[in-house]
Amino acid sequence: MMGSKAYSLEHRALPDLERNNNFDSFVGAMKELAAQNGITWVIPLDDRGIALPGTAWDLREITKDGRPRTAALRTFSLYPAGLSDIAARIPDTPRRPDGPISSEWQDFLKAVVLEYLLVRKKSIPFVTAASLAIRFLAAIADKEPWQVTVEDLQLTCELADARQPAKGTSIVLQAIMSTVVDRLHLADACPLMGLVKRTRQQKEKHSKFYLTHDRLARTLSERKAEQKLPEQRAFWELVRIVFTEKPKTLNDAIRFAMVKVLLFTGMRVGEVALLPLDWRRARTYLDTQGRPAGESGGISEALMVRHFAEKQGTQSLYETTQFVPDLFRDDFERTLAQVATWTSPLRATLKAQYETGRLFPMYRPDQLVNAVEMYVRLTGNPMWAGKPSYAVRECVERYRQSWDLSDLQELASSIRKETVLSAAVSRYFSQENRASGLVLRDGIGYPATGRGVQNKFLRISDVESFIYNSVPTKVSDLSPFTLDNGTKLAPWEMLFLLPKRAVGAGRGDTILHPAMTFSVGVADEALLQAALGDESRTDRFSLFQVYGRSEEDRQLKLKTHSFRHLQNSELFRLGIADTIITKRFNRRSVAQSYEYDHRSLAEEMDQLELPGAWEEFLGDSKAATVAKMIQAGRAQGPIVREFKRILQEEGDEPALLFLAAEADGFHSTPYGHCLNSFTVDPCPKHLECFSGCLHLSATDLPANRRNLLALHGKLKIAMEAAQARPASTVGRDNQIAHAKVRLEGVERLLSTTPGSQVFPDGVDLSKSPSGRSVLSGT
């Protein structure tokens, strides 16, 4: 139980260690920022490290984003999992007791929260994750923030990753260290992140559509950062589920619709969750004669979806629109129309609650209502009969097939004939709930005596007080949203509304009556993340777990953001202009769109078109591929320079003749591209290009980078081994020099812009030294 006394902010620190002035300056600046925004810095805690009632920071109020879901900073305890992990890692050390983090860690946590919320305008979910990461680090380090070392940070990341395979906590922690601690030098051992061994990324997988036995083709078809795209099997299983399976509950039907919108639009998960009811926008197009453009072979009307874009530099809702491709238009409109119909009764309830400020506006506060009717209102479950008849079960099954409210009206008339209550009704009106304010009364209003629920009543004012005090999580989302222009948007004006905490729906004959339930919420990103198998949402089943056909299917997971990567790449592959893609996804610069471009090099080449005369001359040859790479700026080297010189000085035909003759010089190596002709002799420095050859051109292919990183590690080990030998060892200096040259070459190749020459002033290693043989010098 929560202690009633405030816990002292004093906490032991390691003795005789000076404070870090930069740390104090950072905390001081954030205290001033808090005062300017009317935020009370000191938060009194109980003995567990939880803020006392009424003292926690309201993050929604701080950001003024107007979202209805509450978000508060109230937990300042040592993260229990961290304490257990460090005790298990060091068996001889007893587990530290649970309790608050030190006052210095508390200050650091608050300062980071304000830095990210008010200065960097980060989202509240990110700040929540940052808070957990800091508490985890405090538990592992067992020292003040400025005393944290690389070893502490490395160990924290390893322990966090062992608990969370998605590596979310360690990624957030590394971001804090890089952007705040190292940047402002808040720790004595800074910089920290440069010395931390990064967590190993998942092995990249190659699309089966592009695998081939040919090494060059496999390299050209390999996608950039393919791990950011949806996993193929999980993607198609999800498509099968949402387009062919029959949802088992109303909540699942709405989740299906949200996933479809995610697939159709590529929006961020929060943008999908907060689609407004008034989403439809259209733009008409006329020809020069003022007639619909469709009559002249164009498009007469384009459908757009009004939504609220994230990451626009504001905590409020940023209103904008996105075009819906004609390919998806019919399905998109039909899906959202269904959602509007399904949520109509929920919307009516939420609107009445919002306008009256009461939970049960359909009743007077002093009105006595039958307890069974109120059971249906409180739980949303209309199945209160102990042994429902065949007619009742038939109504339930029909409703599950159509989600048509008329079937529930027939259910109400059929179940009214029942006389035996289910055990669930009696359990709901337990002695504990009655003591908490759910008082059963007789027909006059006096507290009822005796057992049983039938012919008992509840006073509405008692029920409302019971909900606010005992089950506040069932209170509907009644706070309005704030738009970036300052106007307000009522919660009932959102499209995706759901019954809150409808955990029993779908079990046996249990269903949820959307017109009777009082608890209505606005969908949030957590709903979609859980639907796709988010590891942090273990309290909810994913769609894969519920609807997967095999045990392997039920273990699948997808990241919600991967759909955005997928659609972005597909638009690039289809030849859509990067400016249009950038506009579609509400980005500030075209460069951001290329971060989401996962096309293979082969697909990029397919989008390039050579001038008509070039294509006719070169045909479908290797020379045409090289010409496209030159045109795209993806190839450099002597052949390219000579081709460009001939093109400028002598014209197209001589240049193309030269390219056709020298096109065999294009080679794809495990480390980069080589543009040199080896029609007569093989390269004497095969796979030694990184030693300074001027023909080497850098790429951005993942396979090349993996090979280079592996080679870099081997060369570094070789050089360190040579350096460790006694100075008198024969050949030691030559070994060190040999490894050093190659190590520097690999590092230079890793840092070179893709498509550029690595050693523009290097030597031509393809030419053997003239006049030399194995006998030279003897």
C-alpha cells in the first residue's frame, strides 16, 4: 500500500567526489524553465518513490496538447527489474531494497523530461520511455548521474536488452546520452556513447523475390536497410486476417479497420488513431472548357483524407490532408463508413456526456434505476441471464455476424423473459463494491437488506461517485483536443471510438452493447501497437494471436512504422516524384523521404530512362546498365571520367562506342564497385581495392557495409597482434605497416559518399609493375 508520509529527498552519495558544474547548470536551467511555465519543481514522494496525490506533473498540461488520455510523471523509484538483474549478475551482492532514486537522479529525470517536452518538442510516449530508461540506469549504476561510466551504461543496455528483445529501452537511453549528456558534458566520463558497444541489429533478411544464384544480381537486388520493412510472412498473414477473417468482437472489427487505414495510407500510427469523423475532403478538376476532367481522359475528383500530422513542431493537432490513391478509394471509403456506423451509438453517449459533464446523462442524478439495467450500463454486457434461451443465443450470433444494432434490440426483448441472473451479476455487486459506494437500494431509496440483486435499485449519483473514486479508468475520454490554430475538437468528433476496458467481450456468449455501455474512449496508438504484437503490450492479445491459423502464425509480430517504410519505397519504385512523396507524408525536406527508400539498386536502375538515341544504340546490354549508373551518379572512376570527356569533346556516338567497348569494366565486389576493364588480364590486386586503388567506388549496399565492418575488425585484430609482439620480432614493422594501410583504406571507404570514388588521387592497382618478376632484385 502507498505510504502516507513523504519520503525524504536526502539519499546517500559516494563520499568525497566533487559535483559536475555542467550537470548543476543544466538542472538549474530546467528549474528556471519550470518556473516560467508555472511548474512546481519539488515533487514529494512516498516511501516507494511515487508522487503523493495531487503533486505529480501533468504532462498533458505541460505540453498543452489537449489529448484526452491522462499522462503524468509520478514514478521516481529505482526500477525493480534493474535491481533484480544487477543482483543476479553479481551473486555475492545482496539485492538493494526498492525505493526512490536519489534527489540528484530525480532532478536529472525532471530536467530531461522538460528538455524533451518543452525544448525539443518530443512526444509524451518518448518522454515516458526516457523516464523508465533513466530509472533503470539509476538502479544499475548505484551512483550519482555525473559519476556514471561507460561500464555502467554498457551493462544497463545489456540487461535492458535481455528483458526487451526489441531493444526499446537501450535505444532511448543511448539517445539521452548522445543528445543530452554527451552534448552538454553532464558526466565526468564524457563522452560516453562513443565508447559504448552498440547493440547488434537483427540480421538483415533478403526478399525472396530478388534472390538469385548470381552474385552480381544478388548484390544489385539487395534492399537498403531491409529490416525496416515489414517481414514478408507477417505482412501477408496480417493482410489475410483483416481482409478475410470475421472479427470476433466490436473492438476487433475497429482494429481491423485501423490496420486497413494503416495499409492504405502509410500514416503514422498516432495519425491513424486520431482520424476525425469529418475526414472526407475532395478536390474537383475541370478541363479548359470547364467540364469535368474525367470526360477528357483525366480525373474529375480526387479523394483526400483530413488528418492530424505528427512531428510538425507543435504539441497540438496539426491539421492537413493526404490524397487517397484511386486504387484504394472504394475500400477506404467503405471501411470508414462502416466504422462511423459501428461507433454511432458510442458517439451519441460520449457527446451527451461531453455536453452535460455527467457519466449517465440519460438519467437524473437522484433517479433510482434497476440494478440489472445498471449492470448492463456499467459493464456493457447485455447477457445477464444465467441460462440464456436458444432465441437469445441466436440474437447474439446474428449480431456478431453483422454488428447491427437491430439484432441487439431483439435480444433485449428476448432476454427480458429470463428470470435467473448469471453469477457474473452477483460478483459485480460484491460486498467490496457495495462498501465502495455501489449501494443497492429498495424501490423507495433506502439501502436494501438481504441477499440477491433482483428487484434492487441503484441511485445514479451513488454510481457516478463510485466510478470516479473506485474505477476512474472507466471514465470516458471527455477532454477536448486542441488544434494548432487554437480551436477545440470534442472527443466525440473523432472517428475511432471504442468501449473502454471491454475485456470480457468475446468470451462465451458475452458481447458488448455499444448503445448501453457508458465508458467510451478515443483510440490511441497503443491499440494498434498491441494489435500488431508490441512486446510492451502483454496485457492485450495481438491479431496474430487471436486469428493466426498456425502456432507459428500466432507468434508473428510487425512494427507499425514499417508500413510507412513500405509505402514510401513502393512510391519510389513506381516512379513517383520525390517531392510528391515528401508532401504526401508531411515531411519538411526531400532528404527525409530518402531515409525511407529501400529500393534495391536494380529497382533504382529500372526507374532511370536513357535518352532515346542512347537506348537505341546500347540496347539491353551491360553498357546500358553502366550508362544508367553514370547518369544517376552512382558510378565513378577512370572509365566514367573518360566517357564524360569524350561525350563533351566528341559527342554522343564516340562516347557510346567507348562505353560499349569498356562496359565489361563494371564489377561488383564484396566491398564496392570497380570500373576498370579486365578483358585481357585479371586484376593483380583482386579484392585489395581498399589499398588505394583509384577504380574503387563506394556503395550504400548493406552487404558491402557488413563485409567492410567484418574486414575492419579482422585488420584491427591483426594490427594489435603485431604491435603486441616484441620489437625485435622479424617482420613486425612490415606486418604493422601492411595492416595499417589496409585499415586506413577500409575506414576511408566506410566514410565515402555512395557513388563517389574512394581514392580519386590513388594509384591504378590493376597495372602490374613493368619489368618485375619473382627474380627481380636477385
